[in-house]
Amino acid sequence: MEELYSRRYISYPDGFWDILEERRRTSDLSHALRTFNPQPYKGAPPCSSSELNRAVLESQFLRHVVKEVSAESGEPVEVVRDEASGLLEEMSQNLQLTFIRLLGFSLSKVFKRLFQKILINEEGLNRLQQAIPEHPVILMPNHRSYIDFLVLSYIMFTYDLPIPVIAAGIPLMSMKLIGEIFRRSGAFFIRRAIGDDKLYWALLSEYVRTIVRIGFAPVEFFVEGLRSRTLKSLPPKLGMMHMVLEPFLKGEVYDISLVPISISYDRVLEESLLAHELLGVPKPKETTRGLLKARKILEDDYGSMHVCFGEPLSVRGLAKGTVNRWQYNLVPRDLPAKPSEETLGFVSGVAHLVVRLQEKGMVLSPWSLIATVLLQNPLGMDLDALIQRTCWLRELVEGFGAVLHWTGQVPACEVVLSSLSRHHSVVRCEKGRVTLVEEAGASPATPEEGVFRRAAAVLMCASYRNQALHVFVRPALVATAITSPTVTDEDIFAHFQFLQDVFSNEFIFIPGTSHQDFEEGCSSLRKCGAVQVCDQQIRVTEEGKDTIFFLTAVLEPFIQTYQMVFRHLTNEPDQPFTERQYITGVRSSTLKRILSGDVQSFEALSSDVQKNVLSGLVRMGGVTKLKKGVRSEFRVDKTTIGRIADKLAGKMPPHLTIQSRL
Amino acid sequence: MASIGDGSERQRIAQQRLRVLAGHLRRLGAEERPGVAAQECRAGPRTRRENVPAAPQDIMKWNGWGYADSKFFFNKKGQGEFTGKRYRLSGLILPSLKDWFEGTFGANLQHKSPAVPSLNTSAVAPPSLNEAFVEELKSTGIPFSHDTEDRVFRAHGHCLHEIFSLRDGRVGRCPDMVVWPNCHNDVVKIVELACKHSVCLIPYGGGTSVSSALECPPEETRSIVSLDTSQMNRILWIDEKNLTAHVEAGIIGQDLERLLNESGYCTGHEPDSMEFSSLGGWVATRASGMKKNIYGNIEDLVVHIKMVTPRGVIEKSCQGPRMSTGPDIHHFILGSEGTLGVVTEVTLKIRPIPEYQKYGSVVFPNFQQGVACLREVAKQRCAPASIRLMDNEQFQFGHALKPQVSSIFTSFLDGLKKFYITKFKGFDPHHLCVATLLFEGDREKVLQHEKLVYDIAAKFGGLAAGEDNGQRGYMLTFVIAYLRDLGMEYYVIGESFETSVPWDRWVLDLCRNVKERIVRECKEKGVQFPPLSTCRVTQTYDAGACVYFYFAFNYRGLSDPVHVYEQVEHAAREEILANGGSLSHHHGVGKLRKEWMQETISSVGLGMLKSVKDYLDPNNIFGNRNLL
């Protein structure tokens, strides 16, 4: 009773409530030792981890692949089978309740020190609770921090829900002790860059499918593939997505529930690492000692964290009318088969949808708004102006439908000041003026070093702006299309589509939904009064000019970077290059241009954006990817890049038909 | 011309065989039964009633399944009873039926939904006759009728919507007249006349269709003539050297078996509808018999087929057991569902009546184990004459039909059995399932075979559960259609449908997914009570199995229950197809499942069939619009 009461008491108006609150009042030990009796998926017979592994190894699918691999490599079948068994050993989880309890106990301690609050939406959790016994459940959180999955398992444990098995990257495993603890907490480990390793692919996919098929436990994986270094959603990876969907497509389970989970941080633990990685300083190898050193992190204030459990998606519902499951009728289900175009399209659509829903479930911190404002005023701002602009922005994003962690009663200046003080590593406020913090140390030896220091500060700030980017991107693309000098009214949508195409590695768009995206962008602009739509024409209103300017400015760094890379590639001598050569080349040429004042945005130095440009160009035919042994090489098609660059600059109508209107 | 066997030994076997058959199919001896005869076609004008002695509506229900004297009802004490004398259950009290019925469907004996007592003939549109056709037909002397009852009786099969409408007193488009050819030549004449006068012909055999195949297309503007084959019911000859029999296609299954039995033979073809369905119907729908493991399905049984089409008569010139003469023309006829012509005569393989027959049953702890056992039996190719696996719901259903036990001793034994299985062996009564078996052959081999099968079953946790349970399982097949009529008295509607599906996991997954889809669709469509959604595996093959679904629900609170039913069945069929099941194993396509034909056989395949139709019947005389 008391528990119920207290929950209601601390519940927040927007449906979130703090799970740490109770931890601060009652014993962590009894929390860790509580009776844990979750209701499993109804179809699931009890099954131990070793039985699971045996089922995988003995499956028809794996036996088939082992035979194939043996025939291809000339190794005897037994050797290949042993190899498979070893790989599975390396991969598999070994979920044990004792370790969950141990972890639960230590996490209670750690979380209480790190965070003021861990807020979760109870409604979402209730829905999850109802979904688990019905169908196999896939938990799909976004990935911003190493502690994402710890938090999720911790919540599941606290709420008496089955502990998920988690797809984790192999680097985690190589950390002594920690790797083992994670393994026993349900993590299984996947190698990076599996490439063409047929046996490994087969093992991994059969392992995942078996877990889903028998409902062993909820499967948790990061559809973005890796931790986002930019705090911006990453385009989804489709391999694992396909594996978890396959049991439904092949009729092995009636349905599967996908649960998008949005984890939002006021401040990310790894923030200082992020910018350095983007600038090309390699990421420290994950070691246990490294983790222990990170203890000083514990001294700092990381604000609140929001975990929003989205509405479970029925895969059956999503597949209805999209995938014809008859296609699986003609090939034995146990044999490896290449998925059809239709299936791949479906998998991609689902994956994008989940990422989009993750974005929608994000809770924005006021700091993201502040960072957005600051980036548009790189030389710093007066505190008053900053507060005013932030409040203006708050109204705008709330109008766009975003959820903000900004309770109404607290005065704006207090919110801004507390954000500024929490992020003292990024900004400083002195004498009423707010500026970005550059790395301390002796004054830079070279101008290049100075640029890098400045860039590190900008990128750190940009990461926090990126957390809010999904709110702006659609209206901003419309705004950019409207204001593009050569775009006529009829061409606005075409230009919007072109921009979406160019930036589809940068921002998340669900394939085939550009009409809806355009509608959404336009209606956001209309609602905030920035534009008026009459007679199929979109007009910027007088009072909307500021908003339009702001929105185009949000996209500006990206457009600049893309143009910068386009110019670099068209000026380079015509010869194939590797990705590494490309990054080095672009970095030095960007550095030059920044020093010469040719390029203003320091974000152009972000290797993330640079890589996105390359993938975008491959997609649009500006660059061809050549397979050469293990490594890929790229060759540039300068005319195509030139055309894309011109279009982006608004020098040419998006398509060549001449419009007589106007 | 070979004829009836006369040895006393054969007589004895025949009688034994008869008793065996009566085991699951007890019926009244009919007064006027066709005999084995190689008669010439009788011609000459006759008056209708004399000529059409077996007006089926006289002994059969006009708005439900089977014999008019056989039906389930709840007596004043609320106990279930089955009337008549034809079946093993007839005249018995079924004490647990009410509880099962009310518990399963949420039905209540107070809430009745009775049928209209008799057909209101004025509700039927008057026949639109093609006078010229009628005139010429009269001159041939072939009997015909445009009596309303005759027409209505041949206007439907046994789909739920058809029976539901009849119970409501609603009748749609009916044939405008019924004609009873007496032999092949009569059919040739009728088809010629139909072509000449542009009349639509719909062949009618036993009327047991469950695919809307007999429904008259409402858009048909020509006069529709129902061609009733029931008078073409003779065995024309039996060839004991080659073990074949040449039979007119209108013969009803049970008559065919009985007559052959008299000569010491059987076809062994026993579809569940064999009491009422006809040989021609089997050919036209690619029927499957319960004992196909020994005797084969209809396509394995036929040696020769004669069919009258608008283009002429199609048949082969010899009866060689196998030919390589291009695509087998029999396969254009088998499954043609009355769209190409009328099957008039068929030569079938026959077998001596088996010496010994034994039922059996095995209890499995769950459906998975049961399917695994059936799969193993199929793999070892040692399936008995029949092997079927009921799921748990159906097992409980079977128990609801247990008659009142006569002695304390039997009830004690039953209790002991139950105790042994559930308590001692630890079977969960809500998961266990039962396989029913039927062995046939000479005694020694049957006993050996039986041991082999039980040994395999034991490997999958199966426990032998006695002959009685097995026999009751097969009996269920024959009475289940009667049960639907009982349900319809109390707001419960339902139907069965079937599919065939490859082994491996498809069988299990398909069963689970289809059952779950049914439950969910019902909920979505507003059905207030959980439906009965149950399945069984009824046939095993080397590469797969035939699965049969029963689906029924309580429709109180629904304004258009039939529409809801049809939507759910449609969804279930989609689910079957998406899970690798076939459009039909033996019920056929009719009009009910036409929409999936193109995806099922590819548009080229469909085009192929259409071109055959176009050649044989360019004016669509056989206009029932099934299949294509």
C-alpha cells in the first residue's frame, strides 16, 4: 500500500516517475534480494542456456551450413562443427539470477550517485508487462551510452519482468571480469565486421532466431548498431533486425512485439570521449581498468535520465499487406535463403520506423535547446539573450510536438543556469556572458591545434543539439526548400525530396514516406505561424521570417560540410581511394579551408558527417564502391557530384523541366 | 461379364465386413436399393414420383445435415440425446454434452435460435423455364421436375451460410428445374439439348459440397437445370481378374461399398461424407478417403473415367494401369468441379474385403509429441489404414459425446484410466491429445503392424488407450455434422475446413497460428464469447499431412453472424496459405475459395485451365462458375 501511495505521490504530470526515489528510501539489499518471479512468454518451455546452445548447434540450419562450409574449405565436418561450437561458446549468454541480483545491488548504488532521477513512463511499462506473455518481445532501445542496457535490465528486474538477453559488441567481452558479469547478466557478444564469415553469420542468426522462436527471453538489441557518437539517431542496421523478424515471416511464431525504447540523458557519461573520437582521436580500448578510472565520473552531476517505453508494435500488423509470406512456402524453412527484395524492404521499413519512434519518445532536456541556440551564436551570448532565445525555442519545439523535461513552475533563468552549471565542461558563464569552453592548457602551438580545440568544444555542444535535431529536421528541410533561390512553388516538394535523399544517411526518414514527411514539415511550420498555405502555395509570413531563418540555420552546418566534401572530391586527382585515405584527405582539406575562412562551420571536421557524405554519395551514384580483396575502394564520378552540389546550392532546378510559371 | 460372387465363404466375409462397417455407420436398410446389374438404359416416359423414388428430401433434412430421423437434442432434463437408430450413438443419453456445450461456447439452453419449421414455398422465385428445352426433353422421356422442393433441395451444399439461410427460411437463386438421367446416354442427350437451347447445367451428386460449388450464380440469366445423377447408381460390372469395377457415377458411397461387399469386395474409399456423397462427386472434387494409406485417394483408385462434355464424350481407349501418353487427361477431369461436364461412368480398383479390422488409440502428453510420432510413422511408411491426431480441445469434445456408462464397473475403470494417465504418468489433461488408429488386413499382420506402431508411439511418450477410444474418434467424424445443427439451435455456428501442409515444423506452426488467428479475429470482429478453434491431423503422407480445423462460436449479440463467420474463415484461410498450407486438400475450391486460385496455381496455370474450359465448353453450359 505504502509503495502504491508513494508511487502516486512522486508521479510526474507527464506520466513519468522516478525509480530512484524508492531506492533512496528503502534498502538496496532487500531490493536486490527480493523475490523475482516474472511472468514469461506463454509458449516458452523452461530452457537453460546450455539447452539453448545445444538446440542451436543441432539445428537443421546449422548442420546444413557446417556441411557447406566444410565442403568449401575442405576441412572435415567435425573440425567445422568444433569451430562452430567454440564460436557459440564465445557468443552465448549465460543468464543467472544471482548475477542479476549482484548487478542490481551495485547499480542501485551507482545510479543514485550519478543521477538525480531515473524517470520512466509507467504506462509504457504496463503495456510491456501485458505484451510479454502474449508474444516474443524484442526490446529496441536507442544507444547513447554504455549504461543503456544496464539501466534496462535494472528496470526489468525492479518491475519483475523477465531479464532480456542482450546483443552486445565483442569489445565489452574482452574486459576481464566485467565481460563475464555481463554474460551472466544476459549479454551475448557479437563480433564486429563479420563480413563474409558464413559460419559466424549462421550461428548468430540461428542463435537469435532460436531465442525468439522458443521465447527464451526478451531479446534486446540496438537497431542503430552502435553507440551514437553524435547523440543523433543512426540509420538502422538491418542484419539483426532481419534475424528477429524471420521467425514471424516463416510462421514459426504467431506474432512478435517490437518495443521501441527511448533513453534520453541530460548529460551523457561519455561526453568528453565523443568529440575526440569524431575528430579522429581514437577511442580508448575498453578495459576494466579504464572503467575503474572512470570512477571520477561518479563525482559529477549527470542530471536526470528518461526511459520511455513505447507502444509495442505488432510485427504481424506491420507485415499485413506489405510482405507476402507465401514466398517462404517453396523453400525448406531450415535452409539458408537470400531474403527477397520485398522482405529486405520490409525489414528496412520496420527498422526505420522503430528508430523514428525512438526519436518521438525522446524527452528533450532544456540543455539541448540551449546548445542549439549557442551553436548559432558561436562567439557567445549575453545570458539574458540566451534565456530569452531559449524560451522562444521552447515554445517552438513544444509546438512541434516534442516532449520537454521542463516543468512549468520553475523560472526559465533557473532552468538555464542549472543546465549551464551541469554542463560546465562545455560552457561557461562569466560576467553575464555565455561562451563555449575550450580545452585548457598552454596556448595552442599551431593554428591547426587551435582549430581542433575549438572544434572539440563545438562538436560537444553540437552533440547536445543533435539530441533535438529530429524535432527540427522536417520543418527545416521545408524551410530550406522554400528559401532556396531557384525553387519555384511547384518544385518545393521535389526539392524537399532531393534534400531528403541527400541527407538520408544523416537524418532518419522512413523510406517511401516523403509525402508524410513533407506534410508534417509544412503543418509544423503552419502551426507556429511561420508560413501560410493558400491555393497550394506556401508563403513565409512576416513574423515567421525569424523561425525560418532559425530552422535553415540548424541545417546550415550540414549543408556546408556536404558542399565542402563535394568540392574536395571534385578537386582531387582522379584515382581510387580507401575510406581511411578519404577521411585523412577530407580532414586536412577542411582544416585548410577553415583556416582560410572559406568554411565557417567547425562541424565540418566531424568524421561522422564526413562518412555520411561518402555513404550518401555511394547511394546517389556520385561515388562507386569497388571491392578489392577485404578492403573497399572508392572512385569518384565528378560530373554527378558536381550536379548534386549545384542542386544543393540551389543553382539548378531539382529537375530539368522548365517551369513557365512566375 | 463377371457378376456377384457366390461362394459361402465370400458371403461370410461380406457379412462380417458389413458388421464392421456398421460399427461406425449404422443405417437402416433402404427399401429400394440399386443392385449390381449390367442393364441397358431404360427409356420411355414415366410419371415423376414413380420415376424418382428416392426423393431425398423425404428421408433427409431439408435445412440441415443428414437423415431427418437422426439429430441431437437436449431432453427435458437437459441431457444430450441422439435420435434415430442409424448410428452407434442413436438412442443414447450423453450426460456430459450439456456441460461441454455450455462451457465451451458460453451457450445457454434457455437461449434458443430455432429454425423455421418448414420451407415457405412462396418465398421461392418461380422457375424460369426454357420452353423449347423442356419440350424436347419431354420427348426423350428423361424424367424432370420443377417442383419447388426439388429445386430448393438442389440449390445448396452444406456451407454454413447456405444452411443458415435455409433455417431462416431464406432461399436464393435456385435451379429452375431438376432432371434425372438414368444412364450415360441420357446425359449425352441432356447435354446436347442444353447446348442447343443454351441452358445452364449444374451437375448434382450427393449435395455434400462445402465450397459453395452448388450455389447457382445469381448473375446467371439462362434457365438453370440441375442434373441429378442419383439414378445412375448401378455397378455395371465387376472384373475379378483385374480387380476393377465399372460403376455409374451417381452411386452413393455407402451403396457402392455395400454392393461390392456383397460380392466380397470393397473400394476402401471412405471419405467422411460417404453416407451421402457420390462417386462422380469424388472424382469432380479429388476426394480423399479415410483409409487412403492402404487404398489410395480417388486419383489412385480410378482406372478409367467417362465424362460427357459439350464438345463430346471424353475417355481413354484402354484400361492399362499406367500410360505415358502425354499429360493424363484424367487429371483434367479430377477436380474439375462440374465446370467441364458430367462424369457418367468410372472404373475403379477394388480389393477383397480385409479379413480383420482393429481400432486403436494412443494418448500423447501434448500435440507436439503426437505430431512427431505421426511424422515418424510416415517416415517409416508404416501408417495403418487410418491414423489421426486430435488436439486437446477435440479430445475433450470427444469425451463430451461419451454415452452414459451402463455399469459402475465401467465407470470405475474409466476413473482408473484417467488416474493412471493424469496422475501416474503426469499427463496434463489440458494438453494431452489422442491419436486414433484403424488397422486392416489379415489378422496376424494387423497384430504385428499394431505392435510396430505402438512401439513407435511409445518413443514419443504415447500410451495405448484402447480400442474404444479409437472407435469413438471415428464415430465422431460421422456425427459431427449433426452436432452443428444442434449448435445452430442455440446461437452457435461453425464449420470445418481443411488443408495440406509439409511436415517439419509447418504442421505444428500452422495449427498453432491458424487457431490463434481464429481466436483473435473473433475477438476483433466483436464475437462476445471465446470460439472453439480446434484441429486434427487426419492424413499423413511422405511429405506432409492433411490438417482439419473445426471452428465454431456463440453468435449472441452479433447482428450479422454469418458475415462475421465468413470474415474469420477468410482470415483463417489467409493464415493457412501464409503458413505454407494448400488451398484445399479434398474439399475443393468451388466458389468459396476461387479468389486464391491464381496465386495458388500461378496465372499461367489458371490460363491453362481456362483454355481447357474454353475448348470443352465455349458457351459455358456447365455454368456453375466454380474454380476458375
